Amino acid sequence: MSKPLLFALSTCMHCAKVKELLISLGVDFDTLYVDRLAGEDRNERMRELKGYNPAISFPTLVIGDEVVVGHKEQKIREILLGE
């Protein structure tokens, strides 16, 4: 499984909660704060996000072929831990 990628906003409390959950589970993941990007880099990442989540909402967590939109702790646990 590839490293999970969290599309987030730096001011989003739900994004922070998903990040805290991943850290507590010991998951190695990358966080992309879209609001801290600019120019073409931001546009490219927004297009990438739209491919996973057409609503372009945050947080969006990509775990392999799975996409979790929002702070859905149980769903994240199911995907990562099989709970």
C-alpha cells in the first residue's frame, strides 16, 4: 500500500483531527496543505484533489485506492487496521 496522502487546510479543525488520528495509529503519511500552495502548484494539486473528491472538500484522505472524505474515524480505522 502506498503512503496515505491527506489533503487538508491549515485552519481546518476536522483536518487536524484526521491528522491526529493518523499519528496516534502510527501511520506514516503525507499532509498537503492546499491553502499554503500558490500558483500552478496549487492549481495542479486542486486538479489532483478533484480527481479523488469532485466536491473538493476537506479533509480528503487517500489510502491506496480508497478515499475518505471528512473526519470518519471508523472508516479510516477499517481501511488501515481492518477493524
